[in-house]
Amino acid sequence: MMEYRIAIPHCYTWMAAGDKKLYIEYIKGYIKSSHPGLKPVRVEGKYVICIKK
């Protein structure tokens, strides 16, 4: 299956302020609103790896 590497905006790191659970929720919301055809699979550094729904 094809994977897509999407850069995570820096502001999400800043807004989460070290709270990993909140950071993941921000990423899920970002992908849902900005890339509705993709589903997040995992986070690799400053990128989220997604697949098509």
C-alpha cells in the first residue's frame, strides 16, 4: 500500500507543549481537515505517515 509523508506544521509542537497525547490529537485533526482522503498511521519525527482511506 502506498504511504504518504506529510510534514507536521511546527505550531502543533509548540501548542502541545510537550503533551504527547495532545500532540497526536492535533495531528489527527490536522490530517482530517487538510487531507481528508488520508488516514494517519504513524509519526516519524516531524512527519506523519498516512495511507489512503
